[in-house]
Amino acid sequence: MTNKRHDPYEAFRYPAFTILFIGGFLIHIGAAAQAVAFGWEVYVRTDSVFLLGIVGLTKAIPMLLLTLPAGYVADVYNRKNIILFGLLGTTMTSLALGSFSIIQGPVSGMFIFLFLDACFNRIAGPSASAILPLLVPAETLENAIKWRSSLFHLCSVIGPALGGIIVGIHIPTTYFFSACCTTGFILLLWGTTIPRGKQGQPGSIRRQLREGLAFVWHQKMILGTVSLDMFAVLFGGAVYLLPVFARDILTDRPFGMTPEQSLGWLRAAPALGAVLMALFMAHRPPLKRAGRGMLKAVAAFGVATIIFGLSRSFWLAFAMLFLTGAFDNISVVVRHTLVQLRTPNELRGRVSAVNSMFIGTSNELGGFESGLVARFFGPVVSVVSGGIGTLLIVALWTKLFPGLTKLRQLHEENQGL
């Protein structure tokens, strides 16, 4: 156990991490703003709560089909080039969405572009995750993940709020704004030298994907943390129903907010909670009882989701969404740090792909599940029942993975392997 003084800004001592941090700021703001625009445009043009769920399903299909193969590609080819390819693709799909929105093309066509956008994101996702441990030493990784989490959630505050403003003025401009952001990231990444580290050799993709799945299955701590987050998000996701709450349920909008602006702030609330929690954690030493902290945080996430679903006050709803983001961020830090520290570099692409598929698919399928339940029972029942499901998952996982309650400092756990 080292007695070295904790440096909350240690990750920024490494230039490549700093450059990618800035690039990530651009791309996450653009993506968050675009998500607000797409959901709002679909709901306004169709008045269909079910189609809001289809948005999630459209993103989930590429995750199921492409994430594991993308993990294999990340382990055997240049990860920087893969990320650049994905960024170029998402730039083109954002431009297409903006153009299609201007001409008021069929909603079905917009879903096609959304599907392609999700495909490019899935191709680049495992490479982007696997590249982080190459930028900083192992003892700095938890700090880097905290700051990256802070970045993602900060952008998820700024992006939806900015998106709500732009949508209220001109919806297509939001898509073009996203394209400009990804272009900026391409320019930054192009001139940055990224270490390649030890990588796997091209071979049977089926065999190598089985290696990644088998590694996760046998590492019970990784399996427990990833699957806990997956099911909690699957049942506890209320984000896709926020257009309904913003326009039809939370009608006591303060300060003369339009429904579009209300949606932007509601979308930003979880991210605001997450970024403040991440900043707090970044200035604190590593978690001493990481497993118990994660379980308690996921349970609190479920409680906040239930209260949000029952609320009729804009401010109470905003506060509960804020808390869901804060509690979720604790789970995110534990999960990402544990996965990266316990995985050899030559397997990180595939294991990151498994992690991304579990979590990403649950996000999008959770949106589909929320829309489906809302169609038959209403949005309130959909959100409240999801929060109850999250609490049941925490109780069950405590029994299925008792080692989670014994998980202590993550870097120490890695040293003991």
C-alpha cells in the first residue's frame, strides 16, 4: 500500500489522455444534443410513445450484431484507425439526419440513418474503451476513468440543455452541430500518437470471441458488476420517456420554459448529478469498500427512479433524475476500473466489447421495454415498475455474487491477482 499523496489531476500529466479528453468533450456534447433532437422530432411528428421505445431498439440491434466483432477487431488492428473510421461514419449520418429533417422526409428514413449511426458507434466503441489503459499507468487508471466519467456526464448536461435550446429554434441545426463536433474530434485524434501495446494476432474470429466471453464468465467479479449494471439499467431506464413527461405530465414548467427546453433540462439532470459525483470522487482517494458502495448506489438509483415516476412537480422530477445520475456514476467507476485492471491488453478489446454489449444493449432495450410497457399501462407505471425491478435485482445479485460485498480498493484487488 503506497503512502503517495493523492493527486486528483494525475491523469492530466499524460498529454495523450488530455488530448483525447478534449476530443471526447466535443463528441459527447454533439451526441447528447442530437439524441434530444431525434427523440423530440419523432414524438412531435408522430405523437407515438411506442416509437420512442423503437428508438432504443434501433440502437440495440447494432450493439447485438457488431459489438463483439468490433472487440475482436480492436484487439488485432490499430485502434486509432478504427476510432477514426467510426467518427467519420457518424459525421456522415449526422449530416444525413440534418438534411432529411430539413425536407421533412419520412420518419422511417430517419430511423434508417439512426441505425447506421449506431453501427458506426458500435464499430469504434471497443477500441475507444480499450485504448485508455495505454495512455496512463495502472495506478493512475482509476483517476483517469473518474475524469472520463466526469467528462461524459458533463457533456450530457451541456449537450441536452444546448440541444433543447437549438431544437426550440431549428431542429435540423442540432444534427449539423453534432457533425461539427465529431469533425473536431477527428482533427484532434489524427495528430495524436497512441501507443499500440501488446495486441492479439488475426485468427479465427469465432474462437477469439469465445476467449473474451470465457474470460468474463470465469472472472466472477467482472461478471457480477457488469451484469448488475446491465439489469439495473434495463429496468430502471426512464430517459426514453422524458418527451412524454416534459410535454404531457410535468406541466408546471418554471420560468416560462417551453416543452422543448423542459426536455433538455430533464435530459441533463442525470448527467449533472453524475458529473458532480464524478468530480467529488476524482478529488477523493480510491473507494475503500467498492463492492458495497456499488450495491448501495444501484439500490438508491432504483428508489430515485420510483419517486421520479410518481412525481408531478418539475423540480422534484429534476431532483430525482439528478440523483439517478449521481448514484449510477458510482457503479460506472467501479465497473470500468475493475474491468480494465483485471483484463490483459491483448484481451481488452473483446472484454470491453462484452462490457459494452451488456451495458449498451440494456440501455437501448431498456428504452424499448419502457416504451412497450408505457403503451399498454402508461408512462408512470412503466417508470415505477422499472425502479422496483432494479431493487429486486440488487437483492438477488447480493445472493448470487457474495464476493461483491467483499470487494475493497480496486487497485489493491488487481495487485492481489
